[in-house]
Amino acid sequence: MNPDDTRLRCLLVDDEPPAIAVLKRFIEATDELVVAATASHAVKAFDVLSQQRIDVLFLDIQMPRLSGIDFLRSLKQPPRVIFTTASRDHALDGFDLDAVDYLMKPISFERFTQAVGKLLDRAEARLETNEPTRWQQRFIFVRVNREMVKINLDEIQYVESLKDYVRIVTPQKQYVVNQTLIALNERLVLGSFCRVHRSFIVALSAVTAYTRTMVVAGSHRLPIGRLYRDAVLKELAAYLPVSAEKL
């Protein structure tokens, strides 16, 4: 990646190669955008987003296994998004996601340039306000083996580090995910989860009791690391003044 290249880096996600080819051709004809990567499904797109900077997501709504809308909802801080779709009904499904635009297939170059104009206007506005767009996040998708699995955030009790993997624990099931604790922590909602130890993140809503050295989440007792203690106790006291029992 050239640090002097100021073009917006685009990830094209579509399961139809001809649709990818059209977008590539259009982007190559603009000065402000560059194709950073392409993906034919959400699993590959997730890998790209975790490995490199992406400024713009051209995202097909109708894809196998996981729709573009559900994939976008799973991202904590997604890049700016332009949806592509063959159905106006599907475009309406994503109205609350603050997409830059919706491009109806087959996409004309004129319509594409209109969307890019909106994109650049929004990019300038965001630089001025420095306020990233967010929406209420209720779940995440994680890769378990070769599948993308949806996990509701309010079901998570805690997350445990297993070196290059993490174990996500819910009352019903445990998931071993090929991701580091630091990377997963970036995807969890601020104020709802707390890192209590170098190896543990706990869901504050799951805490039923705590002391200076441990928290109880469900039926599990988790240690509070010495270096984390002051911040953890302050956050627990603020978040759980009544519902959690201080042992």
C-alpha cells in the first residue's frame, strides 16, 4: 500500500463475476477510487476487512448464505457502503444502515458517478466532523471452521483467549473462533463488555457478583487481572450498582 496514494480503497463484494467486472471497469475510470480487493461471499470479505484498510464497500445485497445487509449489520465500524441490488424491495430492507447509495443492476456509468459524488461529499463531511457513523449493534458474525456463525451479543457471557483463537461462551454453546482477543474486542460494543484480564472479556450484563479479584458471569468465576483491577471495578460499580452482588 502506497502511503502517498490518497484514493479511497474499495472492496467489491458480489457472487456474480460479471457484476464485479462492471464495477472494476467503472472504478478504473475514476481518479478518486481504487480497487483494493474483491470477494464473492461474506467470509472472504470479512477476511479482507480484518487484514487491510478499506474505505468503501460496494456490497451486493443478495448473496448465498449471508445477505449483504446481515453482513453489514455484523460489522462494528464498517466503511462507507454503496449497496448493489437487482431488487428495489431489497434496497428498502437496508434503509436504516445509512448507506451512501443503492445502485440498481444493471448499473450504468452515469448512475455510478452519481453515487461516487455522494460518497465524496460524505467523505469530506466526515473529515470535517470526525464523527463515524454507527448504529445499534445486536450481533456479530464470526468464522467457525468454514462457516460464518451469527452470535447475539446479549447471549455472550464471556470471551476467553486461546492464543491465536478465542472461546466465546454463551449459556447454550461455546464457539472456538480463529481470531485474537484484541481483534474480537474491537468488534464488541463499548460499554457492554469489559476486559477484566489479559485472557478474558466479560459481558457486563452477565455479571451477577464480583470481588476485587474475580467476577461471576453465569456459573463461571473469572479472575480480574491486577493491571486491569482499578478500571474494572470502576466500570462494574457504574454499570452494576444494584443488579450485581458485591461479595
